[in-house]
Amino acid sequence: MPELSIGDAMKNFLQKSRLKNGVRTAQLEEVWKEMMGEVIAKYTDKLQILNQKLFIKTNNGALKNELLFQKLQIISLINEKMGEGTITEVIVS
């Protein structure tokens, strides 16, 4: 049996566990402000990743509209930052 580094073992574990979505969400929350800017981050109430879908919750109507227009850019930014295929769809509510 080949030896794995701790990092590789953690990656393998996360790939196979249900914790993957939660870990990805936590990673995204840390870089959201950097990627989207301070104003958008301030008015974003909740982020959640489930099955490669990013759910964005905001109560600000203007921001909701802006995020709807930027779906493809958001997907591109996140996949560039966190790895290809992290997000395939954005749902804003």
C-alpha cells in the first residue's frame, strides 16, 4: 500500500465524504470578499455549495439583480480560484 501525505489523505477523504460541500463553502466564504468586492460581500447573507451549485442568499434587490446578470462571471471566478468544476450553476435568492 503506497504511503500518502497527510494533505493527500485529507483530499481523498473529502472527495469521498459528505463534508466536501461544507468545506468548499467555508473556503468560498473566506475568498468571497476578495473575489466579489467589499460591497457585494457586505450584502450577501449566505453562501452554500451543494452538488456543484452555488446558492447565494441576499435581501438586497439591486444586488440580487446584479448577481443574476453576473452568473457566468461568478462561475468562472470561483472555478479559477478554487479549481475547475467546483461550481456549474449559480442560484440567487
